[in-house]
Amino acid sequence: MIIDGIIMHMMNPKHLSGAGLGFRQELIPALKSHVPDAISFFEMAPENWIDIGGLPGRELRSFTERYPFVCHGLSLSIGSPLPLDEVLLHQIRQFLDQHQIPLYTEHLSYCSDDGHLYDLLPIPFTEEAVKYVAARIRRVQDVLERRIAMENASFYLRAPITEMDEIDFIRAVLTEADCDLHLDVNNVYVNSINHAYDPIDFIRAMPTERIVYMHMAGHYHEAKDLIIDTHGADVIDPVWSLLDEAYHIHGVSPTLLERDFNIPPLSELIHEVERIAQIQTRYIHTTQAHVYSTS
């Protein structure tokens, strides 16, 4: 459930709050030596860690026993025409339980069609798709025995059939599935440039009561009107401003810095995590701050 309260650094793995960082192999040596105070939690892709044993598995356990973690899935392919991978779902459930991970999120998109496509593709914005995707999300929640959050995805080409805009589609899916929202602020900015809409209007239209988690990331400018969501660069000022607006409109939620490529040393990367935490503190007394808890 969502508990209103003040942001605090919490070492209980069942609770999430504050600013977080992606748990990447490149960062583990530095994190073993010292976890900076600005990092309140970590995030990992369960597909990268399920069935990993030996030293890497023990290292992961040493972190999940001390710090809250989020799992952000890569391959559920919630909008795919293929059946849900029930074997993977049960593996994810076991992994979440094993490491006491309170929150699992996935992309509101699909990445498989008679094989894995290694990219996130947009779901058609139609009433039929709303019902189809929502039913699959409900099934996922039944198997995992917990609520999940769906992330607004970046996309570059619209599906050939659309009956509604992205905002209405997202809201309809969340309502029909009765799930939560993982608001990716960088994805909002990327789509606003690529599809020419106002990102603040988009953020304002998201349902406050369903927002439980946020992402920040960098991207690559391919052209003036084309941005690629790479997670391989520093966050730019317009995206920082959007995060500020998101907190102003919806209150503070646990927020993660994503960095998947061109990963700098932790000593450099931590500055962006600290910036997230600093922005959060400005809204502690003026908006509701949210702690995500399974208890």
C-alpha cells in the first residue's frame, strides 16, 4: 500500500522511498566498498539475476538483505499476441519472495512476436487493446500475488490503428487492470519531442493515486525532432525540470536514476542521484511524499 509520509533513508527492504540507482555489474566493486548516503534503494532486472548463483549470487544477497530493491522487468511483453510466459512469471515470483522485493514494474509495450524482438514496441491505442492488456496484467498480479506498476514506454512509430491518445490509453489500462503507474519522466520528454506534445500536460493527466515509482534517465539526440531513449548519457536540464513539475503536481515518489550504457564511475554518477534527492527535499513539506510498502 501507499503510505503518506516524509522521505527518509530506510534500510528495511520492505519499504521504498527517496532516490535510487540501478544495480549494475560495473558498479558492484565500488558499492561493496561504500554505498553513498544519497542512495536509498536499488533497482535490477530480474531476468539478469534469476538462477545466478556462486559469488555473484552471494553478492546480490548481501545487498538485498541490507537495502530495498525494485525489480524492473525486461521481457514480460505485456502487449504481445503470444501467451504470457507463465514459467518466467513463477520464476519472478520466487525471486521477489526470495529477496523480499516489494515492487515489480514492467513496460506498457511488447517485445516478442514469434521470438524476442530486442526492442520495445508500442501497443495499438484501442479499446480492444485496453481490455487485452488489462486482462494480462491482472493475470500477472494473480501469479505474483502483488500489485505491479506499468511504465509509460518510449516509442518512435505509432501503431497503424489508434482510437485514442496515449494518455487515455494509459489511464484506461490502469483502471481496467487496477494496477499502479511507474512514471518514467525521461520517456515523457522523449515522446513529447518525437510526437510533438506538451510533456507537462501529459504528466498532469496521469492519475496521482496510481503513481508509485518514477524513473530519470538520459537519451541521445538523433535529430532535432528525434530523440532515442538510450539510458547512456547524463540527464538534461529539461528532464530535470519535468521531474520538478511531476513532484509539484503529484507529490514525491521513489525515483531511480537509470544508467545502462556509458556508465561513469560511481563517484561521478552519484551526483545525479544526489540531485534527485535534493529536488525531493524541496517538496517534503509542500506535497505528500510516498513510501511504497508491502506491509
